[in-house]
Amino acid sequence: MGTTTEKFQPPTVPRDSEGFVKSFNLSSYDCPEADDACTFFDQYGFVVIANVFTPKQCSETISDIWNVVESFAEQSIRNDENLWDAQWWRRTGHEQVGLLGNASLWTRQIILNRQTPALHTAFATVLGTRKLLTNHDRYALFRPAQMHSERGTVTNLHLDMNPWIYLQDTDNSYQISVLSRLSYKRDNDWITENNEPGCSAIGERHVQGLVNLADNLEEDGGFWLVPGFHKYLPQWTIEHENLLSQYGLCSTFNLFKESVVPELYAVACYISSRAGSVILWDQRTMHGSRANSSLRPRYAQFFKMFPAEHPTMTEKRAENRRNGILARLRAVNINPETDLSFLGRKLFGLEQWSD
């Protein structure tokens, strides 16, 4: 691989008078504002879509997050901040990065949130098709650390993909090989599904997302990214070929410390958004999170949707995926015919999309 001397200059992200990042309201995936949202996404590598969850949905999801926390802690702790310490919190999942659970979560609330029409509209707008499937991820809860610095999460930047194999491969045979082998019997299979974006030569668009469930200001911690990095990724990967010996070609979650990429930490931008907004980002965009330094918890749910019509979605994989979902729906007493919407059954791959 060669090198290039062109210097990366991230664009400045526009904000409103209250400090929130510019957002868009979408009434449908082909409404007039959809073009502006897509243009923003193409320039910055992300976009914020407002009013995706209702206030009631946000409140109910926050309550469910505490249900999950207390199921792990095996104790009621939501109303007593003195119990939000390591003794109980280390049981909840990846406490250092604020993730709940070690793989995908399957509560009734988190499942039903995945069929939200406005969420589908947001993803459909950016991906350019209504025919999507939803991935199954988890929640995040960042404890307020203003008075308890030891409760703060680790500030990080990472990629949910392997940039070297992404640039090196000339076709998607590796992606097809990995995804076609998934049995969907393990909760971690959904994380594997999330982290395989194919290769640069094919150029598929892969979009990840999160919904903030409470107003999320910079001091509350949470999501940040390097604006415009999706366009810089090929150059960055070539320039950092020396890191390949450390990370290898197999790792699909690659976290880069500030000592390794100080220039990216210096230009990373916090993406503050209002409750119920979804932040969608190009999977090639370097992103991560910062610690909560306020007195308020930070709550979020993660998402990914992708086109249903894809070479990796073989008949066998689709069957394994469908069976895996049905088993998890039964475990939380969700009847696909009565509890899932017409849209939801398609997003979950239980019914096929039609023209």
C-alpha cells in the first residue's frame, strides 16, 4: 500500500441556538426534507432525524432499561443512586463503555421499538429503499459521574468493522462466508451480523443508529464521531497500515486509543440531540462515546437496518434468522400476528417484502 500527503479536514457540524446538532423532520422517506437529510448524511457521515420516538415511548423505554439493569443486578436500584456503584453495576454488561448486556437484548419493549414506523422511515431515507430488515442490538445507560468520577465510562473512538479487510478485498466473498454461517442461536450472532459491511470495491452503504431517550447535551456524555471520516477511511487505512499487525484482519470491533490516533480525538465532535431523535451514521465513520460528567443519566437504544434483498441473505440464512427471532419472541410472550405490526413482521423477516 502506498501513502498520501493530503491532510484530512473534517467539516464543522452545524448546531442550533440550544447547542443541539441540526436535525431533520421526515413525514415519509420521500418527503421534500428527505433530500436535505441525505445531502447532510453524505457530507458529514451522519444525520439526526427528530421525533422518531414519542415522549411516552421514551419514558417506557427508560423504565425498561432499569428493568434490565435490575435483572442483572438482582436488586432494585433505580431509585437509590448509592447503589449505582461497581458492586452492582459490573453485573450489567460492559460497564466501562455503558452497554447493557454482553450481546443483543430481547425484552418486549426493545423488540417492539424496532418496528417503529418513524425509525423505519429514517433508515429508508438514508438507505434509499423501504425493503429493510432490522438488526437486534442493545441498550446503553451512562451513569452520571459529576459527583462520582469512578462511575464514568471510557472515552473512545472505534470502528464496528475491519478497515483493512474492507479496503483489501475485491469482492464480498468474505462477508458472504461469515454471514451465511450464522445460526442465530447465539445472541452474539446479531453483533456479528452488525459488523460485516462488505468491502470498499463493492461500496455498499451500511448505516448504524441510536435513539437518545432523554435530551442529550455534551456534559451528559455519549455519542461522538469524526465528521466526514467516511470519505477519509481509505486514506486513513493506508496511512495506518502499521496498525494491521496489532489489530489483524479478523477483528470487527476495533477501538483506537487517543495515544494511537490523537489527531482524530482532537477533531471528534459530540453529537447532542433531543429526546426521541435518532442519530444515523455511516458505518465507515470513526465514532465512540465520552463519559457522562453531568448529574443526569444518559439513555439510548442502538439500531441497524439493512436492505432485505442482499446476496448474503441466502434461503438457509433467512430461515435460521427467522427461527432465531421466533424463539426469542416466544420467550417474552410476543405473538407475531397480534403484537407485531404489518411493518414489523417484514422488518423482522417473518414476511417477505412485496412491490
